[in-house]
Amino acid sequence: MRTAGTTRRRQPDAAEAGRGSSLARSGHALLLPALLSFGLASLAFPCRAQDPTVVKAADQNEQLPTVLRSVQITQHLNAQLPLNARFVDDRGQAVTLGQYFNGKLPAILTTVYYNCPMLCPEEMDGLTSALEMVHLIPGKDFQVVVISFDPTETPRLAAEKKALYLRRYGRPGTADGWHYLTGSQSSVNAVTHAIGFGYVRVPGPDGKMNQYAHASAIEVVTPQGRVAQYFLGVEFPPQALVDSLWAASGGKIGIGVPNILTYCYRYNPEIDKRSLMVVRAVQIGGIATVASLGGFLFIMFRRDIQLAHQQDLQPCAKAPGGMDKG
């Protein structure tokens, strides 16, 4: 028996309203971060391509660009540092290297250049992260000595880098254990020759000779200024650092490590003309990708809103209680 008249569709509760469209919208919302990340990555990678490239090699000079064949780290264990070499510290004070090797504390020594666009920051990040995980305290148990091998860099820049890594290190009261130095070419050469650190000045992306091809390493040094241990690369095992510092504090010299080097070098045989074209092409592709994704998501969200609106207005012939009529 049919019931006279018509009834309007029962209003759905909050859990039922727009269930299908909300599921679709939530699916699109989940896709949004992933799709945009994919598109933005295509914009980010070209910027990375303008930085020096990190290449790993182990005694493969035949496979390296010619310039890198002179960029090596020769492990001079037990070599004496030039303690009379003169530098300027991060406060602008004239110092000698011997001030940090007075027979009391061992030290971690590293040679970088503060304007390095890629590898040196990775090395300093790795060292800072490792030191965060050990109980030894800079200035109390050991020293950290960072020397720029670029003679054009200034104490002001050294102070900025020191402040940056002290913030990352996050232990107040340890500033006196970190020493960021700059110096003349002769002083730099004296240190790099002593530790076997080879590097070469190379042109940057703009063609100016303002960058360096170099490898990455830190050295643990005895309180008397003798090289006790090498750590190569940009990541350093915290416990191995502690063990080496304790051994060096007693004047013990370690053993050599496999000479697997991490290089910082921007190699381009055609003076960056081709790579610049590739960079521009990928950037344009990235912009197009992001624009396409944005348009697609706009259309899908708009369609879902329209469907939800239509479902709310559509009548349904059902008797009270949800049973079909008839």
C-alpha cells in the first residue's frame, strides 16, 4: 500500500553527511603534501646542482678529474704541528697555534673554509652532532681548533661560524673550548703540510677563483701538538672520538685508517654552460609540475564541494524510520 503524499529525505547526522565526498576530500588532502613535495623537489635539486659535488673515491686517481689528483689527505701520524704558526682568533686577537697545545688537553683539529658551500658545513655538522653525544666537555676535557685554509677570510666570519655551531651544540659555557682561526697563506701552509691536507683553488659557478677543491677529515692531536688519529669523511663515531681523545691525552698515537676520501669539487668540463642549461630546464619543468598539480587539486576540490551540495538538496522518497514506501 502506497502512502499518500511525499516526504523529504531525513537529514543525515554529522557522521553521515557528505561521507563519500569527505572521504574523497580527505584522500586529496593526503595526496597534497606528497604531490607538492614531488613538484617542489624538482625545483630544489637544480639549486643543489650549483653547489660543489661530493664524490667518494679510494685510490682511484685514474677516475678522478686531473685537479683532484693533488687533492689528497696523507696521514702523517705522529707529525708535529707548527706551534709557532701565527693566526687570528674569532675575537680578533693574534694567537699562535701553540696556545692550544700547551701540554694540558688533547684537541680536535679541522681545516675548512668558512664560505664553503657544501662539504665543510657537512663536516662541521657531523662533528657537532658527534660531540653532542659524548660526555667530554670542550674547554675542560679537550679543545676544538678550526682553521680556515682560505687566507682571505676574516675573524668576523670566523666569529659568525663559531656562534652558529655553538648554538647547534647547545651546551652553554663551552665557548672557550672552541677556537675558529684565520691566518696568512704561510701559516695555513705550515699546518696543512704538517697534517697532509691537500687542496686546490678552483673557479666557482661565476667563474671567479673563490672556491676550493678539497677533501674532508678531522685530526685528534695530543696535548703536545702531535697528530694522533685521523677521521675521514663527514660523520664521526662518537665513541671512537672519545677513545681517541683519551688515548691522545696520554700521548698515544693511533693507526692509519682506510684512505676513502670525500671530495668537495664542482666538476664541469665545459665551464658550466651545459649544466646551467640543465638547471634552467629542470627549474622550468618544476614550475610547470607545481602549476599542474595546483590546477588538478583545485578542480578536484571544487568538484567535491559541488557533489556534496547536490547530495544535501536531493530529495529521497522514504517513509519515516528509513523504511521504503510501498
